[in-house]
Amino acid sequence: MKGSKKNVKYPYKTILKIKKEYPDSWVLLLNAVRNPKKRLSFLGGEFVYADKDREKVVDKCASLKHIHSAAFVYTGKIVKPKNTIICL
């Protein structure tokens, strides 16, 4: 199929490399590899898109076709205010 994006291959990048290239940004990964030693953490994945605006990253994910799994990762530090519970 001419112009089909079904077979698009995205480069695999490690989280360490992504954090260096895109500090304080939201990142979209496909087929992310989970870190077995740390819950809700990833080692890397197929890098698709990064932006400081989370909504742009979500929109990019919504525009993709034929994805099996996707992960959103924030590369900055998440500061939890006092007396606050974060539910995922």
C-alpha cells in the first residue's frame, strides 16, 4: 500500500538517552520494555514523539493506527505536594 503507515518502524531508545535528549518532557513510546526492578518504570521503547505539552503527546498517540501497546513517560521530576495522594 502506497503511503501506508502500518509498517512504520520507530527507533528503540533507552530511557536514559530519552531523558538526556528531552528533559522535562512527555514522551510516547510503543512496545515499551518495563523495568522488572521498579514498578511503573520503563527501560526504553520505540520512540515516537516528545513534547513539553502532554496533550500534544496524547493527540499524537490518538492519531496512530495499528498500535499494540503505548506508554507515556515524563522525563522530569514529579514533585508531590505535602498531604497529597497520587492515584494512578
